[in-house]
Amino acid sequence: HNTHSTLPHCTLSMRSVSLLYMALLPQSLAFTPSSTRKITPNKQQLTALNIHTQNNNDDDPTAPKTSSPPPLPPIIMSRGSLLAKASSSLSLFLPLQALHYLPACANAKCTDIDSCREIGEIKVEKDLVENPVIKLDSGVRYKVLQPGTGEETVGRKINSNVDLIYSVSTLSQGYIFSQGFGREKIDAGNGNLVSDVGLDSIRVRIGERDVPVGIEDALEGMKRGERRRVELPPRLGFETSNWKPEPTGKRGKAGIVGYRRIVEGNGPNQPPFPAATIWDVEVLRIRK
């Protein structure tokens, strides 16, 4: 049955077209740049590519018949169309390998600003229903980005330990610093700096203010492997933990200095502003 007609169409680059064209030729038409010998395909091969022989001189029945040159595949062609054409003939030269060069299809879901906005609003509404933003009594808000596993959860027991990784940014998505998310470099020895993903983390002692109070609130109930995005108001932020955790890289140190100037003010011309921070927090291990 014909199912490829409903598949999305892809725009191919000229390189992709040329590669597909060569790969879809019958084997007897394949040639190398050094080849000068003219090769005429047989009728079965021409039929497989939907190429019909034409008589150069219809008025002269004795004139030799020659085949028209194989047409280039169209610039716009669906993956299904190519697959159907490739699978319909046994004489095609590397047809399935040719599909390797097809770019991924992009589904056009909107054609103007209004339809794009409507699709975006529907997507946001659906996401809020399936994964709502949770607001705690303290004023902290969070959203689950990745569910955890197991039955054990982080509690509020004093001095219980939790290993986690985190990333801190401003409300406008301005990155400040992180630990264990792969955006920072650590010394792996002999001055060799490598990504900290999977190599760095922080151990938080609940109640010891190793992280802001608002983060401790958001950690409650998290499972191993769970990741949450936390919106932290300044009154529950860095000031409650004496500005811990501290960044180690130059960029992070400069970023936290700039953030302090925003929330604490910087002279008479820059009064304090209650700028929230956004934390992505993932629990690696829960220790009792």
C-alpha cells in the first residue's frame, strides 16, 4: 500500500542530490571519472527507474534508437518516495545506502506568526497540565525536569547527607556557574582541564546551610536521579547560606560578583533589586 505520500518532504542539498543520483543509477550506468566508454542500459533497468526510451527520429523507422539521459531526482523528494523507488527494483545500485545521505525531515507545523504562537501556547498549556509548577509555602517554586527512581526520598532530617549536582543562572537565563553539569572545567592532574560532568558534585548536609534555605526546601521529597528546576527568591537565596556554594572558576566568580551587585546594590545610582535565581538540581545519592 502507498503510505509514503503522507510523509513530510525534505529539501535536499545539491551534494545530497548528486550522491542520491549516482546511487540510484542502474549498475550498468555506474561509471568512474576516468571512464569514457558509453554504456547503454537495458530495457529492464530503464523501466525500474521509470525512464522510457525515445526515438530520436520518429519519421525514420530505420534510425537507431537511443535512450534519453536519466533525469535527476527532484530537489523535493520524500524519504518514503525514495524508499519505495529503491525497493521496487533489484537492479538499483546501492539504493538503501543512498538513503543515508538524506537529511532529517523537519515537520512544518506552522506557517505564520499567529499559528506558531497558537501552537506554542497549546504546548505550554499541555506541559503545565502534565507537569505543573509546584509552589511551596516558603515561596519557592519548582518544576520536575526528570523523575527519579527508587522509594527513598530526601527528608528534612538534620545532618542527613545528599550528593547532588547543580547549575545556577539568573531569571533571564544568564548562566552564573555550576558543578557537575559539564559546563565547568576541573583539573584532572598535570594541569589537564576536563569537563566536570560525572566527575564533580557537592555533598549537602541538610540544616547546615551548605546551600540556600530555598534549595533545601526544594530538595525535600526528591528521589535519586530526579532533577528539578527551582526558582529561588533572594530572601531564600545565597544570603541565607553565606553565599555558598562558591564558584571555583573565573567566570563563575565574576558572575556571582555581578549578581551580588544587583541584589545588594552598587552605589547611589544602582539600588538593590530582588533578582531571583534559577537552579537546576539533580540528586545523585541520598545518604542517611
